Amino acid sequence: MAPALSTISNNSNNTLDVKNFVLNEGHGVKGLADMGIQTLPKQYIQPLEERITSSDVVAEEQSIPVIDLSNWNDPKVSKMICNAAEKWGFFQIVNHGIPMEVFENVKDATHRFFGLPAEEKRKYSKDYSCTNNVRFGTSFTPQAEKALEWKDYLSLFYVSDEEATALWPPACRDEALQFMRKTELVIKRLMESLMKGLNVKEVDEDRESLLMGSKRINLNYYPKCPNPELTVGVGRHSDVSTLTILLQDNIGGLYVRKLGSDTWLPVPPISGALVINIGDALQILSNGRYKSIEHRVIANGSNNRVSVPIFVNPKPNDVIGPLQDVLESGEKAMYKQVLYSDYVKHFFRKAHDGKDTVDFAKI
């Protein structure tokens, strides 16, 4: 049973009440929002430097490129993809061939999962989940964060259809699997275009495994927030993936740092579009040619928001470093060879702090 509204307060004596309610009892921030709290608990108040203000944001007219994939065979399409990866690190794709109903189904399934009672969701939390491959949680790394993020999530690491059928939550399992399957061809084609831009002649089986040997899908839920200007949905960070494929809903709230500046660009929701971004692994593999860019999510005071990213990664036991094809021209390696699982562990040990993680692999 949820505590009364009066016990979830900003009094220092009740610090443990909030954390226990949100983190341990499985209510998440959705539980706080559902109680109708009027004031943001102090645990979620971000330092001034981590909040987005209007002076940090570039006008709405400017945003990341939108690339039409209706004619994959046009060489201009590959060039646009590579150019966006080099100069923006982010782009949106339209006319990619994935049916709209796939998107609607997985968004509905996300709302359905987070609408479950706390005791149902808690079955998939770190302390109760029967597998590390299925994890319900809140914020990013609560034990390392000075201020918590206003977000709940379900993270599903894909091993096989059999494991997913057995262990993923029934409320969203089929829709999440369908979304993953329908994006496979798009991911492969995007990767082929990006490899051509790096003079990689062939994406053979070994290379394909290195670029997209494992996948993880997250269902993210950002509840309506009483003081959105004081907190964040997700703090500034870059992804550890090779590529991230993101489905937004129509609410918006994603912001991307403009390359080489301190300003942030909104990524407006486009019906039927997917947002693509380069991850740290691909920045390292491309020897810095493709850019993994900081991004963040603001909290919303009016609406609940969901998003569904698919993280395309190397396998944990893969070693990543600049591809030999990239260095053949005499280019000097900027990054050392690192075990991918070590890189990921380094990332998850600390709170979000922008692009600092990639320094772990720098020579």
C-alpha cells in the first residue's frame, strides 16, 4: 500500500521514505506522480548546471537532419547518412518501411507495463529478477547519483526468442520482440552505409558480429513532473552502443548537443520517424570520424512520455578499437583496444557526466 501523500515530503527526516518507496518498493517515479505530489522531492533537484534553460537551447527551426530512405539504392542516401554521422552524430529517418502499427503497439505495451501494480514490476527489479537480462529500475545509477533522474525503465537484453518468451514480461514481450525484428533490416543497411564511408570493403560475419553482435531494448517511462524545470528525465550522456535506434512518442523532450558548442537542439517528434544516433563504440571503431554526441531528456509538467530505444552493441567479449581499414591510409589511432564489457562496466559505475566515458579508451 502506498504511503500517504504527507510522508513523501522534502523533510530531511523523510529522505529514506522517498528512496525506499521509489527504489525498493518498486513504485518508481510513476508512483510519486500517481500520488499527485505538488512539489518535487529534493532527491530529484538537479544542480543548476545540469538543468536546461532557454538560453542553452537553439531555435526550433534548427535540428538534426531528416533522411528519406525510400530509395536505399541512391548513393546520395549513403552519403547523407555518413555526413550526418560525422557532423551531427544524430539524424532521423523516414520512409524506412517499418509499419506504423509496430510503433503504436510497442508504445501501448510500454504504457501497459508501467501501468502494472508496483509488486508486479518489482518482480523484474535488480533484487528480484530471475535474470540479469531483464531489469526494471528507475533513474540511471541511483547509488552513484547526487540527484536522481525523473524516469523509470525496463531494460531487456536480447539473447534468443526462446529466452525472451520465457523471461520477458508478458505485458510487453511480444510487442518489444516485434519492434526489434522489424528494425533488423534497417539497422543492417544503416551499418553497411556507415562502413562504406569508412572504406570497409565488406561486412563479413566477424565484422557484423563486432558491429551488432548484441542488442538491448529499453522501455522508458517519464511521468508528468510537478517541477520539471528543477530536474531532468535523463542527464547528459552519450550511448555506449555502436548505434541507437529510438522511437519517440509525440510529446518530445529529447535534446542533442550541437557539435562543438554548448547549445542544445530539440529533436522534434515526427510521425513514423526513428531517431538514429552514433554510440561510443562506433566513434572508437571509426577512430573518431563518426561522432557520439551528448544528449539528454527534459522532464515534462503536462504529459507522461514514453520512448523505446534499441541499443545495437558489440558482444561483451569483443575487443573494440579503430578498425584496420580506417588506419590503412596512415591515420594515427586515437583509441586503444579495449574489452567492450570493461568499457560498459566503466560507464555504468558512475552517474551521467557527458562524454567523459569515452576518455577511458583514449590513447
